[in-house]
Amino acid sequence: MGDVAIPVMWAGNLDDTLEFYRALGYEVTQQQRSPYMYGSVERNGYGLNFYRGLQDTRSGEDVQGGCLVMVDDVEVLHKEFSAALRERYGRIPIRGVPRISRFRTGQSRFSVVDPGANSVTYIQHNEPEYEYGGSRKLEGLQRILDNARILRFSKEDDEAARKTIESGLRRFAATASTLDKAHALAELTELAVAMKNADRAAELRTEIDALDLTADERVEIAKHLQIAADLEQWLADSD
């Protein structure tokens, strides 16, 4: 048997931390209070471990730790975790500690921050390699949209994504296809929903309605806009 590394994260309030993971479907496999606090949880054959010295008085808000977990179906797992957190807290926590990041179809990762402020990132097996700045296989506004996708999904930076898309729309206004412009506006609509700017989301939907799109293109954009509608529903269940 080869060497095995077992990362150990900050326990914070150990009872709260273990209860959080229990709510997500993990099994608590170890819990002790002396000679130091230590706990571990397990799910699907992997474990997460937590430690805190008895004299350690750090606040969980001050701790930054975490790990990566590779999974088979990240989208299904996010839905499962969202439902579990809604059941546990009466809402989906998306700010503060603990919290879960949002997710959309096609995304390859999301993160959960536990009560000890550890960030556990769940990543789809065989996640495609990111090309920061956008895929070199794409050009113009399509490359801008790919770069914005990376800013949102990997860095979770909505504001940078918004600025990138708006700048791209101005830069490629004369050369981008009407369909690509519609996709850009749909991305901005979703970002407006995420940032809880309902007025801006409505304005963007109106701009899309005014575009000269074919019937098939409108069907395609309607599917894109459904992502924003799904996000609105998910946020309605959050704080």
C-alpha cells in the first residue's frame, strides 16, 4: 500500500461542524474531546477530518482552510446538498458561514463553507482545463463569454464577469452575430438575478425581445434564459 495523505481542517465548534456534514449525508466516523478535539466524517469512500486543540481560542471566521473533492456528478450533488441545507436551516445559506455557492447546468464545480469556515470544493471528474482569458479556439464575443464563464465558475467573481461581458458587447458590437449578442445579454440577465438586481434583469430581457432573432434562435435563447429563472427559484429558497 502506498503513502496516504490525510488533510485535517479546522474543527471550530466540533459539534456544529459534524452536525453540518451529517446534514449533508456524511457519516460521523470519529468524535473525541480529549486530549484534543478531533472528528472525522465519511461519504462515498472518502473522509474529511477536523482538529482543534483544547486551548485554541481562534474564531472560526479567522480560519481559512479546505480541500478539494472529486465527484462523479457535481450537478446532482449540488441539488442534494441544497435540499439538505434547506431542510437543516429552513433556507439555503448562500452568505456568511456556513454557505453553499450557486450552480448552473454545465458548471464543473461548486463550494461549501462549513461552520468552521473551511471551504470544500466539489469538482467534476475530468473537469476541462480552464484557459483564462477565454478559449483560444474561439474569437470575438464568443471568447469573451467563455472568459466570463471562467470568472464566474472558477473564481466566483460575478462583478468581473459582468464587466467583461459588457465590455465585450461594446467592443464587438459591429461584428458579433445577433445570436451571440442575445447569449451575452442572457448571461448578463443571470448575473443581474444573482446580484439581486431585478430591474436590470427586466431591462435585459426587454433588450433580448427587441433583437431580430429567428424562431429557432428564440427557442435557443429561451433555454438560456431559463437558467436565470431557475436561479431565481433557487435564490427564493435562500437568505
